[in-house]
Amino acid sequence: MNLFENVGAVAQEAEEEEARGIGTGDEAGEDWGDLFSLHRPLEDRGGHRSRPPAIIRSSWVPQIEEAIRKSRDYFFKTQFPEGYWWSELESNVTITAEYVMLAHLLGISIEEKKKAIIKYLLERQDENGAWGLYYGDGGELSTTIEAYFALKLLGELPESEPLSKARNFILERGGIQASRVFTKIWLAQFDQYEWKKIPSMPVELVLLTPDFYFNIYEFSSWARGTVVPLSIVLCIRPKSSLPESLSIPELRSADHGKRLDSRINKLFFVFDRIAKRLEKRPIRKLRQRAIEAAKNWIIDHQEKTGDWGGIQPQMVYSILALHYLGFPLSHPVMRKGLKAIEDFCMEDVEGRRMQSCISPVWDTALTLMALTDAGVAPELPAMEKAASWLVEQQILTGGDWQFKSPGPPGGWAFEFCNTRYPDVDDSAVVLNVLNRFDSRKVRGLEFCKSRGMEWILSMQSSNGGWAAFDRDNDMDILNRIPFADTEAMVDPPTADVTGRVMEVMGCWGYEPGDREARRGVAFLKRIQEKDGSWWGRWGVNYIYGTWSVLRGLISIGEDPRSPVVRAAVHWLKDHQNSDGGWGETCESYKRPELAGQGPSTASQTAWAIMGLLAGGEQKSPEVSKGIQYLLRHQKPDGTWDETYFTGTGFPGHFFIRYHNYRNCFPLMALGQYFMKLRA
């Protein structure tokens, strides 16, 4: 049975509803004949002028106009002098806990920061004593263990109420033995867990060239940058002594082991046993050669600013590996690396914390897209300044992606400085928004756009889809190795990234019959869920994936009346909450039956609205109620509140709360609603 047969029943039901008048606005009592065109341009207090807004029902004009104006005011006030936007990227407390552990292992004093760190950690603790992966998850074992240990290193007493409650939570769930591999690696460095019980990752792996079936370039970019330095740590097996007062024997529980759930897992565990025997009796010359190669790889991949890969795991493990190889803290590589880690930290009334990553390119591109969607003229100086900043961030040097895609560089990364790892998702959004600017006003724009699109098209995988960082990085067997308990060792093509590429290709005038577009659309249709939705890799979850794909399919020329589109539209309508918004819990990654279900949020409501707008549903009662939800929940300063995590790092294991999402996406949705109704 093909996809059209799978979604046919859902599509037919949706079409029957529309035939009965559902989706026209009539049953909601909307008078769509009472429309007029507003010709007065919007102005904010800074004198910024916008294009005339679209035709809107008269009773809604003041509310939507005011909402857009307030949101725009907020963004122009928060733009950095250099032209970019940048908001906090919040994750769980392990990032900060590992910052504390790293400082202790390196012998770096953080005494003056201790009070602020403790405040942050304690304020993130739940009533049950646990710390979670995301708001409202009820607590997660490994996260709680790392927070507990960090607090103890900072001087908190185990008899205190926060640690007592946390300890009860930990022991009830199996203690240290039941935690994830990376938590055990941290504890082993403090001699709080046995190295022999940790899965091996032979450092000799770095010597295997890309010609081998199994090599480091088969790992995802984020896993690769972590595995190389970690292989040195696992080879050395360091043990930092702790005084008894800081040790955590109270968190040890019976070792029940882990059940092996497949033949592949059993096979890898056999290999792990063999690798452990080889570790005891290594071929010394080969081992030294591998360590030297890994060390050089780490140094070669450090950015001028000290970053590694733009993410916390690569940075902390690279510093630890070099530290155990004897690099003093005064060494230029170490000094730059430690500064980069401090640059990821922030401190305010909530305390001191470290971010897992920073997102200025992503935030700037999405904000520019929202502003232009809301009618702000690209010719405004503030807008052109942001566009010029994005042009300057284009990466024209090589990177790891070239091992599988030897085309010329031209992409964008997520962070301020990450030249080795541009990603398709950022690049597609940047090109989409830069295409709205005048090349006569933004220096270097035409070359930038041409090289950028060439790079994106060269990254198409063999199955027709696009992944984030690499082409054909889909050796799923790597997610079955004992080391990979977060199941994030590869970077296969996904619906959301592919949808984003389809959208920018459509904006650039590509036709559905063009080879790249044809293969991309076929990939998206092939992986559509039977209920009409798409799984979201980089945002939570099916709402994110469905919105991204609908935008892409319609942009590239898919008929809005096609069964594929109608089934997706029907799915979005069917999952609207009673308050008019949309929401989806992060738990839907582990429990797909929760797809599209959860408390309403500003960002997820905006995604659903934009997905419906792409499908031609601007007059539907669902869109009307969604717009009302956004208007009702906007704050006087033009922002929205959003406590829930709607960004995804590793599905099921690591989630992100982008503080820009709650503001840029609602503005985007409101703007698109105006423009849609102009027709």
C-alpha cells in the first residue's frame, strides 16, 4: 500500500468536511464580506515604516495591527548593535552541573561563582526532589544524579532537604547503575564509578580512513566531535581523588545490569568485551599513533575563538582529553577553550548557568523572516544591517561535511563561530530571508545566495532528503552500540529539514519537475505518517514536522488539494486544543500516541497556524481561533510567555527551550495571516 492509499481515508474525510462548509468560516459566524484594505503604513516609536498590511476583517484590524506593532517594537529594541538577534538557549541542568565538574577536575576555582550556580540549580529542582529534561517531565534519573553531585561539590550537605529529596528520587529509580553512559563517564573520572563497567570506544578508531566501512565520519557531526576526545579519556581512564565528604556512595544501588533487546545489541556487547581485553594489552605503537592522531584532530578542529563544534559536549571533552594528555591550563589551546566555555555562561537574577549552545544565526534569520512576514520593509536600515550581518556569517572554508559532499562551501552555522559544521537547516532559512533583500543594498548578496544554494543542493542525500550536517550519514546500526544510549550517533535525512529546503527552492523559482525537487518531494511523501502528520527532528514534534513540510510542499508547487496536503491539514485541525491553541509534549518522541497533544504554547500554536495557512485554510475556524489565542496571550511588551520546551536536541533525550521561539513564531504567524487574507 502506498502513501496515497494510507492517507486516502483521512483526506476523503477532510474533503467531505469542507464540502459541508467546514473550513470556510461560515459556521463560526465570520462575516468575510466585511473586508477592507488598510493603506496606512505601520510605524513604531523608532520611525520604522512597514509595507501596507493585508486585507483583514475590520473587527480584527485594531487587535492584529497592535499585536504586530508591539512585537516589532520589542524586536527593534532588542537588536544588537552589530545587527543580529540572540536569545538564551535553555536546556537541562546537566550542562551547568558538568561545568562544575569540569572546573573541579581541572583544579579551577569557581568560588566567586558558587552562590549563583547553587541558586540556579536549586531553583530548577522539582517538588519531588528531581531535575528533569524539560519542564513538567516529572524528573529524570541521570539529570538528577549530575545535579546532586554538582551541588555536593559546591558544598551542599547531603542532609539538606534538596539533596535528601533528590537522593530518594535517585535510589527509587535504581541509583547510579541505572544512569546513562555519559553520567557514568563523569563519575568514573572522580572514581565514583568503575571504568571497566563503561562501554569502550577504542582510540584507534580515529586511524580508520573514510574508505573503511566503519570510521569516525559515519558518526553524526556532534557525536564525532565528542567521540574523538572521549576515546582519549576512555583510553587513559583517569581517576581524580575526592575527599570522603564529597564522594557519593549514598547514590549506589544494586547493579541489575541492562537487558539486551536485540541481536545487534548482543553482538556489540561481545565486541565491547573484546575491545576491553585489547585495552589491557594494546599494541603500544599503534596506541600511541592513535592518541597522537586524536590529539591533532582535536587541535585542528578548534576555532580561533576556542570553540569546538559550537556545542558544550565537544568543548568540555576536548579540554578534558588535552588536560589528561598533559596540556597545562596556560597552553594557548586550553586558554582559548576555557574562555569559550565562559562565553557560553550567563548570569542574571535566576543565577549562573551554562548554555549547551548559542544560536545567533538561527535567531537572526528567524527574526528577520518574522519581521518581513509581518510587513516590515527590508529596505529599513535595521533590516539591511541584519541581512549584511548574515551575509558576513557565510562559511566559505572547508569542513567535515566534505568527506561525503565534495562540493564548494557556502553554508551557515548555528553559532557565532563554527566553521567546520555549517548546517542545512540554518542555511535554508538564511537563504529564504536573504532572498527578500535587494542585492543593490546588501553588499555581496548575489554571490552569497548563489554559493549558498549550490551548497544546499549538494547536500541532498541518496534517498532524496536532507539531513542537518552531513550527506548520507545514516548508518543506524551505530545507534545500537552500548556507548550510544542516547540514540543520537547518526544524522539521517528528516522531514523538517527537507521541508525547509523545499520551501527555499520554491521561493527561488524551482519547479516541481526539477530533479532535486522531485526527489525531495518523493522523500517527504514516502515518510508521511499514516495519520497525515510528519515527525519533527529538531522541534517538538509532529506539529513542527507537519508545519515544516506543508510550507515546503506548497512552496515547491504541490497542489493544496492533494491527498497528502489534505490529510496533514486535517491532522492539524484535529489536534487543536479547546483554548484555540496547539501544544505537544516532548514525551511524544517516546510515546507517539501523544502526537499533537499537550498544553498550548505560543510557538507550537504559531507552527500549526502557519501549516494551515500554507494549506489554504486562512478562513477556517481553526485558524481564527488560533489567531485569537495568540492575541489573547500576548503581553503588553509585545512578547509571549512559554515555559514548555519546544526545541529538540536529541529526540527523547535532550530538549531545548529557545527563548526566541515564543516571540518570533507568533509574529511570523500573525504576519502571514495578514498577507494570506490580502487575496
